Amino acid sequence: MVSSGFGSSTLESTKEAVIEAVKAATSSVSDPSIAFISCTVSRDVDEVLKEFVDALPKDVPIHGITSSGALLSSKGSQGGAVGCLLLKGGEGDFATAYDAEKGETAVLGLKEKMASPQVIFMGATPGAEEGIIASIKEHFPGVPVYGGTAADDALSGDWKVMCRETASGTGVSLVGVGSSVKYGASMLGPYTETEKTVKATKAEGRRVFDIDGKPAADFVYEWLGEDVTESYNDGGLILPQTAQKPVGIKKPSGEYVTNHLAALGGEEKYVDFFAPIPEGAELIIMDSGDGPSTGYADALANAYDTAKKQGSLDGESPAAGILVFCGGMAIAVGENLDKGLTSDAFASKVGDLPMLGMTCFGEQAYLEGEKENVQRNLSVGMILLG
């Protein structure tokens, strides 16, 4: 059985904020096996890490990513906060691995420490995720992966992934969870199909050149109109315009992988996504319904319920939780974010559960039906541990 403690702070002094967060967390767990930490890039991330290393018990492994704008809990969002979730398990329950650049190096490092984890939690930076997932598939076949991508406040590249020794803008951090820990996890795209479907007739990686045999950007302009005129002409990001309009790919199992259409290529007329789009894939335009106006309250509640039912947790009460909330969904909800987090639908389920919530620039998850780990966007998920 895992024991846990959580603390967060918005004090102006980073040193004092970290001390306050750690004091709150260690009041429940004085000798943690691992620390999950996060902060926003409005602070000096290297300073945040240094203060956590100084404040936490000696030699506690650290897994951390930066969050976009705020940290999240059932009490609402905390702008500019620092936070830590401390977990105490038995010997060998958790193993960590990190590399400042190379995903495969981190994967092999984890393999040396834990040959057969029941699940892997990952933290990475934008663009590197599917390569890391591929490496995990090679070295840990069949092992589910969940995680969130490090984020910043303005897509300026200030995101960082942290371990005890360093923080890097290209870092990869992995946590293996042993078989004696009970876990459940979810990652949901809370959307419904529309009748609008197209085919990615020419694509490579995250870039789509042609849709239905025509320049991809032409389709996007016909679809979204004057809202994207500037980016259509000159190239550029269109994240706010597409945050409420996910593009789904339906797997043979019936499960959806939701994707965020991120940018247009100007004269070259390609479009970029935040996840890979296979050539020939059918792209389904999804409807977000009342999700944005409610702060995705139902989606948050469903993410908790789904996680509790799945994995080895199998309906038992969790001892700790990690909330992964897509940065694109945060754009979509705007000022309604707190409405969802503090809604009775979600808050009544989470209660006083120690939980670290982060706003991420990509989500990683295991599709139960497809038996596949994927990179996805515009998703909300929970990782529960007991």
C-alpha cells in the first residue's frame, strides 16, 4: 500500500514556496520513496529544482515537468505555483531513469533498474514523445505508458523536464511502477463525432501535406474561414482557433486518438499537428459540446472513474493521484477552468486525495482495446496509485 502527501504554494519567494509545499507534503510522508514535482515557467525552473533538492529528504528520486500557467487541484488552479506529490512504497516499488536528451538512454536506464514494470509514467518535451514511446515498445513490450509533456506559458520553448540532478529543455524522465503497487489510469478525449471526415492523403510524422488530394491548408481555411486567414497566408500557430475542434483518428478497436491541429505552413500549405498523423488516416472532426463552458467537469469526473476501474487498482480507493490536463483544453475552457476543477462532479470524487495536477503540451496513454501506447492531444486523464 502506497502512502502519500501533497503540498503546493504560490508564495513569491521560490525558496519559501518550496519549503511550504514540502512541509505540507512531508507532514503525511516523512520518508518518501519518490517525489513528483511541478512548477510553472514564470519561476526560474533551475532554482525551483535546487530548492526541492535542498528541502526534500536526502537522495529522494525526483520526477518533474513544468506546467502551463498553473498547477491544478480539486480546489482550483494555482497560477505560478510550485507543488510536490510524495509517495512512499516498499523496496523496489518505484524506479526512475533520466537523460537530458535521448529517450532510448532513459529507457535503457530504466530497464537496468526495473526489468518488468507494470506501468511506466513518462515526462518529455514537445516533439520527442512518439520516439520515446517507440523505444519503450521495443524494450518493454506490452507495458502501458501514461504521462504528460512538459509545457510553458507561450509555446516559447521554456519547458523543462526535471530529475534530482538537473533540469533540461530536452529531458526525458521515466518512472517504473512495480507490481506490488496498485494503479489505475485513464486518458479521455471527451468529444463526439461529427459527420465531417477527410483523409490525410500525404503525411509524414506530424505534418500533413495533402487532405483529400488537395493542399492541407486549403481544407483548413475552407473549414475555419477568416479566423485563420493570417496564418493561412503567412504561416503560424492556430491553437486557439482549433482548441475546441479536435481531429480524431478512430482505431480498429473503436477507440479514438484526439489530435490538436497546431499550425499552418503559409505558402507551402502544409498543416502541423501535436501528434503523428499516419498517411491515409481518416480524420474525423470532433465536437466538444458543452465541455468548454463547464470547464470539462464531466470529463474530469469520468477520467477519475475510469482510472479507478482500470489496472490493478480495480475499483479500490486510491492513495494518490496525478491529473494530466491538456494545455489546448485549458485554452478552450479559458476562465471556466476552475468551474470544472471545483465542480461537485469532480471534487466530490477526489475529496482530500493528495493529487498533483498539471497542464501539459501532449498526453501519452495506453489504449486498452488496441493494446497500444499513443501520443495524443486535447485529452484529460488521471493516474491513481494505491
